[in-house]
Amino acid sequence: MKNFFFPGAVLVLVLTAIISGTAYGDGGSVDTMFLTDEPGNWFKSERTGKPVTVIKRGQRVDFKISNCCTSTRHTVTLLMKPTGSRVVLDQDKSQNGTLSATFDVPGVYLFHCKIHPYMTAVVEVKDGAGNIPDVTAAMLPFIGHLGVNSLPATTVLSVVTTVAATDAEKRAKWDILDASSRVTPPVPGVGEVWVDTQFERVPNQTDVSGVLKPGTITVVDAATFTVEREVNGRQSGGMWNNPHNMWANFTLDAVYNGNWFGKWINKIDRLTGSILTSATVGEAPTHIVTIPTPGQNMGVLTVPLSADNNMLKVRDDGRLQIIDSEPTGAGRNHPHAQTLTCGQGDRAIVPNVFKGLGPAGSISIVDTASGSVLKEFRQDPNNPLTAPLLMPIAAGECHVNGVHKAYVANLASGFVTVINVDTQTILRNVSVTLAPDGQTGLDIFHTLQGPIQTPVSPNEKWVATAVFSLTNVDRPPVGSADHVAIIDTATDQVVKYVPTPAGTHGVNWGIKSGGGYYAYVTNQHANVLTVIDPDPNGDGNGTDAAAVGTIPLANRSTGAGATDGTGGQGVKPLPMTHDGWIQPTVSLVGTGRLSAEVEGWIGQLTPEQKDPSHQH
Ligand SMILES: [Cu+2]
């Protein structure tokens, strides 16, 4: 697999390459793009107020990363440029300060952040006649899959969902649905579903620097599929910014939350939604998973820092205390969504999104107790098993027929890597993305899609992989821009593509009443939660997998406008369903340590749901 971030060019060891000013004149920068935490406007141009700027050939643009506008670090990485351009811009680690580029060839340049990959910027460079040359299939193979050789820049931009600065643009490009979109699943769930509605605007919700920051948590009652509560960060002391992913403690009276565009994690009272405590843990904490190993730091939180190199252990003893910090690989890591092995949780599978310049990442198997790296699979373009490890971002895991199997989503290659965690070997790679002409097996430049969360069902049968689209262009065979790929763990083949609303990002498994599990799916560019039944007729064959529910998340929050209920990323159904996490809660029934509500939830579970270890 070619290193497609720099087609036809060798990787050059430069942080910032500024094409010499002498050929074009050097008058300083004509625009500054501020990296921000504002949904759809993550690179805000000083001139336009939007993530798109138009300049002339030879002019310079500065990119500023500071606490004026963002609470963490980022990269500014050039993804696409006109044929013949010599501009390069990329970094091997997260940045503060100013980066610059001077633009040498007229046409369209596309940038993103490798830590928060949907942060998108566009620089359009006019030619001598004042026109912006088309985007060609040579620059962006996606265009060719639409059956044309080139498209005007305005046409391309009109379908890119990550460029949506205003409410009007969000309404035009995103799936902002009303109550009539509701589809209630015929079989209820049990418990609650916590959704990080990361993009919802909240008046007066500011970070420690006093800057307005987005994000709420929307809590859905799984029995009725209605919103029962919304949590915001106004009581967090400014330690709240783009709430991204959650986990719960074993008594299910507290939910932990990580703030991806900040430095903080929170502990939230489940019943009231009040923030009990918050802690500064480091740059861009992502996912939280508790350790289920009896006697071995049981209940301690594992927290990767995606704009850094380490995964933390955080003990909750009333306040949140860092007790360990270990690198998740050799050199630079940028770890994102880890998972711990079903049952004991003795090993962590950690995707390291990028290791240096370019998109090459790695996947580590870590000894949970010591934090030592047992095995690191590094991307190697010449090895078919590791070539797809381009921006690995999220992992799922469970024992399948007694073998611990991990499924890791590689955002840039479009493949899910299947790993035997016990033998520490890669078994295969499964393509889950689709080009606009229905082809699979192609990278993100052909599909403008990438897989994100990819959990294994607690009964070991299915993997549900969220496939995120950067555009709203539908594609066969699903007929939608985004989808969930259902992988059968017996064959490790995709058995069904299920269409989903815009911006499909998160998935997790929750209890289906009477037996089995639902995949709860979040969609960051929509205001609904999707409920997927992987096997509605229960015959063990997933070819009938279907979306059986669409749950509106907007609840007319004051000031939220078009963002009400949007931004769905992390999703945490309670009770926690997997082997290792459900049994400790079940074992507390009757001890007085569970609330009556939680006792009621546990009372509704089948024996299999109470103990999915398959050892009884
Ligand atoms: Cu970023």
C-alpha cells in the first residue's frame, strides 16, 4: 500500500515547508486560520469566519493553535493538493503555536488534524484569471468513482459534511431530523443509554480560559427510548469541552467522561447528572475503560491521551487520582480508543493513531497491570498484514470460541484488523468501506469514509463497525453515505451493511429485553441515536441485520439551535454488558450497594446476559 498522504513524494523531515517566497513575492500571511473546538468550524479563518479561505498564488496562510480557541494540541496536515504543487505540511506530534504554508499552484488544498481527524480546512488558490481550478480525480480518486474526471470546488465543498460553520450549513448538510423521524424498536431495551452529544451548543458553558465550549450528554431511557435527562458541563469548573466517551463504575451510580478537545475527565452522578468531580489528566483524553480484574486495580480507569504518547491509570477514591502513566508503544503513539480483554481485562488493545509524519500507526497489546507493551504491530507498507494500519483509531475485543480476538478500525485504509490476542498474531484485514460506485477495499481518498468504533457483541457473535462518511454522497449497496458494517465473528466477513444517518461514529452493545443485544449507534452529523438488531429473527445469520430504531436526541435545549442532540460520539449503554463488567454489578444485588433502579434493571436480565462468559 502506498503512503498515500504524499502521492509521488518521499516523506521529507520538515515540520513546516514554506515554498520560497522569492518566486512569488513574500508579503507575510494573508490569512490566519485558528484551530478551534467549534463543530464544523474547526479551522476558523480570520477573513471569512469559516474553515474555507480563498487566496492568490504565492500567498501564505498561518495556522494558529492557542487557547484563544482550543483547549488542547493538534496537527495541521495537508491531505490533498493540486497536481504539481510542492507544498507539504505535516507534523510527527501534536502542536501548539503557529504553522504556515505558502501556496504555489492554483487549486484546492485540504487539511485536517491527525488527532481529531474530522477537523477540516480548505484553502482555495485562484489562478491568474481569478478562477479556482477544479478538483480532479488525480488529486482525489473519490471524484473518479462518481464517474467524472473533475468537479468544481464549490460542488465538492457542498457535499463535505465536516465543513459546516453555521446552523444554516448544518441544516443543509447534516441529518437534522424532527420528531417525525422517530422509529421505536418493537422490543424494548433495559437500562439507560448515555450518549456524548459532543456538538450541542450550551449558553455560558466555558472552559478554564473562559471560552465557550460545546457538548452535552444525552441520557436515553432504554425501556421507552425517550430522552430522560441531559447533562452539561456548566458546573465542571471549566473542565468540560467536547465530551467524547464514557464508562461507568460497577455500582452504576457514577459515569466517567473524557473531554477530547480538553485536558480533563469528569465523574458524574448517574441519577442527578451533577458533576461530582473533575481532574486535569493531560492532552486530549479520549476513552475510559475500567479494569475488571479482581484484586488487580479493579475499578481503576484506563485513559489514553490522544495528543500525547501514554495511557494513564486513574483511581477513583472520591477524587480522580493519576496512579500510573505508561507509553503505549515505542516512540510517538497518540493512542485513541483502547479496549480491555473480555473477562479478566488483563490485556489492553491500544490503537496508536500515528507514529510520525504521515498516517502510519500501530496497534499494541499491553499488559494491563504493569502497563508494559507485550507486542506492537507497526505499519509496514510491504507487509500485507500490517500495511492497512493507517490511523488505527478504535478497538473492540471479546473471546470468540475461547480465543481472545480484537478488531481494530483503521480510519485511513478502511480496513478492520483482526488479531488473535492470545498468540499475538494478525489473522486478517476486513474492508468495511465503500466508494460511491460500491467498490470496497479502497482507502479513504477513494471512499471519503473511514471506520471508527468497532465493538464485539457480548455473545461473541457480531462486530458492529461504525463507518463514518466525510460527505453526504450515498453509495450502493446501502443507499446511504454512512453505514454500520456487521461482521460475523465466525467467518470474519461483512454479512450486512446497515444504512445509518450522517456522521456515524460510535457503537456499543446494550441489553435487549428478553435476551440478546442491541447495537446502539451514534451519528455526529445527525440528532438521532440508531438502534441496530444484528439478528432480528435470531437464526444466527446476520444477513437480516437492520436498524430497528431511530431515537430523536434533540430536547429543545435553550440556545442549542441546529446543534440540539448532535455530535453523537461515545455511547455507553447501562448496565455494562460484557463479560468482566456485568458480573461485578450482578454480584452486588441484594447487598444494598445498588440503587433500587439498578436492582430493577439487573432483575430483568436473562441468565446469559447476567453471565456472558460461556463457562456455565
Ligand atoms: Cu485536533
